[in-house]
Amino acid sequence: MQDNITKILKAIADPKRREIFHALVIASSALSITQISGQFDISRQGVTKHIKTLETAGLVGITSKGRERFCTADAKPLKQITEWVRFYEQFWDTTLKDLGDYLDSK
Amino acid sequence: MQDNITKILKAIADPKRREIFHALVIASSALSITQISGQFDISRQGVTKHIKTLETAGLVGITSKGRERFCTADAKPLKQITEWVRFYEQFWDTTLKDLGDYLDSK
DNA sequence: AAGTTATGCAACTATTAGGTTGCTAATATA
DNA sequence: TATATTAGCAACCTAATAGTTGCATAACTT
């Protein structure tokens, strides 16, 4: 499909998925698909799809118990995002003023 | 359209846009659209679209000089991602084992 | 002035994404 | 056993994305 960091970024790039992920993170216990969809204004199937995307990115773990599927968040993959961003921290103070300076010098 | 963090995350969720952004960050000077498209295997228009997405996210600044449009990267919006992730750092060590424990206790 | 270069804009195609509904299977409960 | 509940799967719709080509325009060059 695509590389890991892309999967993770795409997973959290969707606002509804960020909401679902957040709900799972702060939940005191694992939540079933039905429990999750009760908290959001989309259908159960819609939630299932989002969960699948999050699971593929490693951000959600699922364990079946009887007919239910319990989901928990796993924040660890977010480390990869932090690592990706870290390289660019050194450029945070490179303002766009530099572009103007460069162009003026031409 | 959508909120800022979503724009930023969507912008960098695409691998080609990350490549373009990276090329602009490490470039010693501002690059024109044509110069950028010379480095990638997509058309100039394709690059223009990606640049527009990056610009909308605040990750690229553009200044026109004559008929050319010079682009520079601006890493600052990435701070917002770091801030978003920061909240979840406290959960990095909450492993999926907790899910198993929870289910066993039921 | 004529030609070349840099770019934007519009239209089009193909693929992916977000979301839905309907149906089936498996598990729990009465 | 009959019924409720939980959920997966498949099909479908619509909107958004990534990419293309063609054309028009503005700005340099000769």
C-alpha cells in the first residue's frame, strides 16, 4: 500500500478519526464498535471503516471477546511523526523574510 | 474549508508533497515552479497543485518576481503537529497489554 | 516585433475516501 | 428454541485527490 509514516499521517489527517482516536485514548476501558459509534454521528459501518484505518496505522488495537470487538488506542506510532517533524525544527526560525532578502539580492 | 491542523496534516500526509517540502527546506535558495518540477517526475501543473496545498497549509511561501514564482518552505506550522502529538506522549507507554488485562478481568 | 519561457486556469480522467444501506453470520438472552 | 444484539461484508453513492493535457497570458530575449 504505502509506507508507515504515510499511513499514520493519513489516519490522523481526518478530523473524525482524530476524534475517535481521542475518545479511545481517554476512555477508561476498551470500547466496542457499537459503543464508539454511539458517541459519534456517523453509522456503525462508518466507524468500522475509520477503526480499520487507525488499526492499519497501528494506532488502534482490537481484541475480540465473544461477539464484541474491543478497541484501544495505541499512541506509540505517533512517535514516528514526532521524529519526522524533528528534522524540521531547526528551520522553524527561517522566516519568509529570507525569501525577500534572496529576491532583493538578485 | 477545514481547520488549520487538518490542512497541515493533509498537506504532509502525501508522500510527494513531503518530498517537495523537503526539497524546498534544504534548498539553498528559493525555487521556481519550473525548477521544482524539474526535480520530480510529475508535470509542472501537478507541482503547482501540490504547492498550492502546501501554501494553503502555510508550509510554503510564494513571492512573484517577474514571470517567475519563487517558493520557500516555512516549517513553523509543523509546530502545531508537535503540539497535537504532545498530549498523547503520556500514553506512549500504555501498551495493548492493558486491553488484555481489562478483558481478562471481565 | 517575433519567438521563447514561466505560469495560471479550465476541463477531463482515474482513483481513493467517507459515508450509507442491506444482508448475513455469530453470539447472547428470554 | 426464538429473539436480540454485535458486527462483518458487499454494493453503492458522492465528493475529493492526484494527475493529466490544452490553451491563454504575461514577461523576458534576440
